Amino acid sequence: MSEARIALVTGANKGIGYEIAAGLGALGYRVGVGARDEARRETAVAKLRAAGVDAFGVPLDVTGDRSVTDAADLVERQAGRLDVLVNNAGISGETGPGWVQDPTTLDLDVVREVVETNVIGVIRVTNAMLPLLRRSASPRIVNASSSVGSVTWQADPDIDVGPIMAAYSPTKSFLNAVTVHYARQFAGTNILINAACPGLVATDFTGFQGRPPEQAAATAIRLATLPDGGPTGSFFNDDGVIPW
């Protein structure tokens, strides 16, 4: 069994996920690069290795039971345990003009697709990886959320939370609630689980508007490396706790 700390980052072939993997790798973690696309995954692994990161590819589609089971088997063969799981993979779903998802005209298939990836996918991956996480002395789980998942902020007319995204935003509220329930289930154990908001980030997800992904990865990396006794069941951005 490897002595290096082991991390798995989903959706790690680009953007924030890649920078989280790079940041953990720079801290000495051996990093599994979870991604669906083989070419992009292997390109990311090669780039990380060139930067000195001990990285390995993990074929992973969070919407597929078999894919997730196979990924857990691969991590077990590669490392024997898992110290950090970052559930970063996510999608926005189809939007209209102005990046709007109008609740009165939503395509229910779009809603189902976004929930399947952003919520059910996180549950699927987390539960598949739990046996490996339980072998760690200090397991950490980070769920990539968003400030648009804060019901408090969404309901405040004085806070600018961007366009109405009636498929995407509620999936992050859903994910936040799931995170709380995991934290309750893990109470009294050494597993810490939190949600991280990266802010507006310049990736293809946002049309490359916002701050650099390497800056946006900082909160997730901090939560992934919390000391024992650190916070759990909370929602953070760079400035601290975000209201649910």
C-alpha cells in the first residue's frame, strides 16, 4: 500500500478540477485524475507529471454505475485507500439567451440531466469511494458547490447572484443539503465533508469570465487538507462560511 496521501478529483482534466489536482499534487499528494474523455484525461495526467505531480488517470463518468465501480476498483489497485475525494465534476445544463434557465419553460430532461450529474453523481461516487476513504487516518470529502446554491443569497433582492438558472442553481442547493446529511451521518468519525464555492471562474463553463482557475481552486484545496478536528458540514468560499 502506498505511503503517499491519495486524492481523487472528479472532472479533473481541465479548469478548476485540474487546478485542484495540481494544487494537491504540489503538496505531495498522489492524485487520481477522474475524467470521462480518455484523450483529455491522459493529456492532463501528462501535464501534471511534467510539473512533478504523481498523477494517474481514472476513467470516470459520474453518471454511470459501472464506471464509478470500476473507478473505485482502479483506485484500490493503484493505492489501496483514499485520503481525499473532491467531487468537482458538474454541468450547467442547456441555457437560453443571457445564460438564463427560465423556470416557467424548463425542459424537464435538462433538469434530470443536471441533477443526475451534480447531485446523484456525487452520491454515487462518494458511496463507492467510502470503503477506501474509511481506510484513511484523516479522510476528507469536498463537494464543489456554488454561491448560486445559497437559498439565503438567492432570496435576497439586494444580493446580485447572477441570472436565473432554475435547473443548475437548485442542484447546488440540493448538493449542499446532501453534504449536511453526510456530515450528520459521519458525526463521531474522522471523516470531514464540506462544500466549496470557487466563485466566478474563467473556464469554458462560464465563457471564460471570472478569475483564474488556479485561484478558484484554493478553497477546495484548503478543505481537502483540513487538520483533524476541522469544520464539517459547512459551506465555504475564500472569505469564510456562506449561508445556506
